[in-house]
Amino acid sequence: MAGMAAFSFFFTTFIFSFVSSERYEPTWESLDSRPLPSWYDENKIGIFIHWGVFSVPSFRSEWFWWDWQGNQPTQDVVEYMKENYPPDFTYADFAPMFTAEFYNPDQWADIFNASGARYIVLTSKHHEGFTNWPSKYSFNWNAMDVGPKKDLVGMLADSIRRRTNIHFGLYHSLFEWFNPLLLQDEANKYETDDFVTSKTMPELYEIVNRYKPDIVWSDGDWAGNYTYWKSREFLAWLYNDSPVKDTVVTNDRWGWGCLCQHGGFLTCTDRYNPGKLQKRKWENAMTLDIDSWGYRRTATLEDYLTMDNITQILAQTISCGGNVLINVGPTKDGLIKPIFEERLRQLGDWLKVNGDAIYGTNPWTYQNDTYTPNVWYTSKKVETETNVYAIVLEWPETDTLYLAAPTPSSATVVTLLGYSYPISWRKPSTHPNGIEIVFPIIPFSDMPCQWAWVFMMEGLVN
Ligand SMILES: *[C@@H]1O[C@H](CO)[C@@H](O)[C@H](O)[C@H]1NC(C)=O
Ligand SMILES: *[C@@H]1O[C@H](CO)[C@@H](O)[C@H](O)[C@H]1NC(C)=O
Ligand SMILES: *[C@@H]1O[C@H](CO)[C@@H](O)[C@H](O)[C@H]1NC(C)=O
Ligand SMILES: *[C@@H]1O[C@H](CO)[C@@H](O)[C@H](O)[C@H]1NC(C)=O
């Protein structure tokens, strides 16, 4: 009987929540009231992939075309073109060289999965306007008609879904640098919207219906306001009627006046990492090559983030309630270079040991320690208890680590993730509050990881 009652309770609740699920209006008030589907906050780590025709010159950055022929050309790009290409060469001539002949999306899926990332975001179209899928709205400027002769987006979606539990997401640029329709709308002071109605919006509906992404990561939001882009109408459809209405999450780049204010999670700026707890869910989109999102042939070892950089950024971001989106730039022939692969696999190795301190965690009362620098906290409810994780970015010079924020009780138990022996702690002798953790002497072969160490504290008073 108890089972019956539980069943009917569940059933009624289910029906009730189904019937009562409201429809969203195309206003920010209504759209912003939608709770983010919980998978996004729980999963914490994504991989960003910048791939397109810009991966052919793979020089300076994915802004190559603009840097070459935009309003204020950059000298190094202009000279590069002058020295290496005939004078009548156009940006479009790079497209046939976007060959992707070694593109193996199964292999990409396995690398992303090995990194411990739980979602990915692929550029479906960057500001150059080239669509990585065979779009009906991008005649002869898409990956099926020219270059790869493949549906790059569909192939990766398929591999990701077949081989992993990773959520598949798509980046899409509203704006295109040189699209004549957009330039015309701009000349008309955005009183006309031909570019939006014949290009941007049809494309967005097309990628959502066709690839059912769990993330629509919008960008290129600085030309025209959100009324011009019809962003609110799109989002209302996305949340009410699209095939991903229950799972999809979006960001905040939907036209002037949205950034850091409206939409789903907030991205605010590239590499956003405020170091403080934020009111709303946010994401730190950053890139392993510090100067570029697209592949860059001239990048040197120094230009790539180290694992120490990555664990630091990860710890800061997660402690303050953010997700981290880590970018790699594949080559024009479809390869993820070993430097990216190594970082991603190392991150995966770190997360295998320390993932408990990241996935499914919440910010704690304190984000970093109030006394000792380079210690960041996360927390997790386990039944009625709260476990607190201290992510320690630097191994202390002495054998003790003083933390001022945690208040221990006689029941406090400290463990080092990935290490099987108990960790001793004591009340500090030289401070009125806090905890002193005694760092163990660990044989090299028992070292849980190489980069940042995580102490879990159970039974704290605060
Ligand atoms: C994906 O990663 C998980 C967690 O590390 C692992 O258990 C699983 O075997 C991986 N799957 C593939 C296809 O590599
Ligand atoms: C958006 O731009 C249009 C066209 O310039 C203008 O009419 C409208 O008032 C603007 N709306 C907002 C909310 O800024
Ligand atoms: C990466 O770490 C090095 C060494 O600690 C530091 O000098 C550099 O500023 C860091 N870079 C970033 C982008 O965090
Ligand atoms: C904690 O982090 C904040 C923000 O990054 C910083 O200003 C503060 O100095 C840090 N505290 C310590 C003790 O390092």
C-alpha cells in the first residue's frame, strides 16, 4: 500500500508539474524567469571548439579575415597575405583548402570524454559566415558545398552521442563581418531586418531542429539590439516548442543590452573570472592558446596554458559558482594537435582523482580562504551533512597548511582525495580560529596527482 501511495504521489506530482509548466513570453522578464536545466550547473566543465575557414590561414586568430580586410587592418596579417598569396586572392579562396581530410569525430569524442568534460560547444558558424553544416541559408559558403564536403556538425553530434554521455552544444554567431544584407540593415540604422529574417533566424531554427543541441551559445551580439535580432522570439520558441525545450541552456549574447544581464547563464566577457560569488549562473569561456580561439600555427609552448594555470582557473571559477568552457582550435585538416590533447587528458587525469570536488558541487560560505592564498572551496550536501573541499593550488613549504575559514568540531574528518591514509589535523596554536592540516609525507608513487590537491573536510561546524 505504501508503494501505491508513493506511486500515486509521484504520478500526481508529475502530472501537476507537466500541466502547470508555463509558457514563456518573448519578454526578458518571462525568459529570465526560466530555471536553467539542472544538468548544466551539475556538469561544470565543457570544451569549446573553434573551427572554420579561419583554421586554414591559422595565423593570428579566428579574426583573420577582419584583421586582413576590416576597418582597421592589422599590419602582420596584411603583410602575410602580400608575401604569400597572389594579389587577387580572396578570403573565399581559403575555403577549398579547408580539407578536413583527417577529421575523425570518434577520436575527438574520445579525447573530449577523456578530459572529463561533460558538454561541448562547437562553432556551427563564426563571424566569417561559413556554416559547418549544410545550411539551406548559406549557399556555397558551407562545409558540404565547399572545403570538407561533409556535415562537420552532424558528424560530431553523432559521435558524441554514440560514444559518450557528453551534452552536445552549438556556438552560433548572429552577426557576420561582411554579409551584404547585414551591411544594408546597418546602413538603414537597423530599421530593416532582412539579414535577420533571411539568414540569422532561419539558421538558428535550422540547427536546433536538425541537431537538437543542449546548448545554444550565441555570439556576435554587438551589431544591433535584441529587438533587431528577434532574440526574444527565438528564445520563447526555444523554451516552449523546440525539440530541446526541456534540456536546452543558452547564454547572454543576444544583442545590445543583453550581455551580463539577460538570457540563460552569463558570460559577460571572454575569460570572465570575477573571483567572487555571483548571483546568477555564469560561465568562464577561456582558451588554451592564450591569444587565439582558432588554431594558430605560430603559437609557441609559452602561449599555451599549463596545467597549473588550468587548475587555478578551474578552482576559482567553480568556487564562485561558474562553469568553465575550455577552448581548443583544431587544424584545417581536422586534427586536434597533441598539445591540446595532452592538456585535455591531463585535466581528465586530475578530475578522475578530484572530480568529487568539482562535479555536482555548490559554492561554500567562503570561496577562497580568508588567510592562506591559493586555496579555493567548494561544497556538497551529503544527506544532512555538508562536505567542504579545499582545493590547494600550491604545496605548502612547511608540513602544515593553516586554513582560517573552516571551523572544525571534534567529529571533523579530513581526507586527501586520491590518497588512502587518514590525514591528521589540529586546532591551530597561533591563530584563534581555523584548522591546521598536517601535510603527509607521500612517496612519489602514492602521490594522488601532480597539480592541485584537494582536502575533503567532513563534520565542520560552519
Ligand atoms: C568516458 O569517460 C568515462 C569517465 O572517465 C569513462 O568511464 C568512459 O569509459 C569513457 N568512454 C569512452 C568511450 O571513452
Ligand atoms: C532597437 O533598435 C530599433 C531600431 O534602431 C529601435 O527602434 C528600438 O527602439 C531599439 N530597442 C531597444 C530596446 O533598444
Ligand atoms: C600561468 O601560470 C604562470 C606561472 O604561474 C603565470 O606566470 C601566468 O600568468 C599564468 N597565466 C594565466 C593566463 O593564468
Ligand atoms: C581571495 O580572493 C579574492 C578575489 O580573488 C582576493 O582579493 C583575496 O585576496 C583572496 N584572499 C586571499 C587570502 O588570498
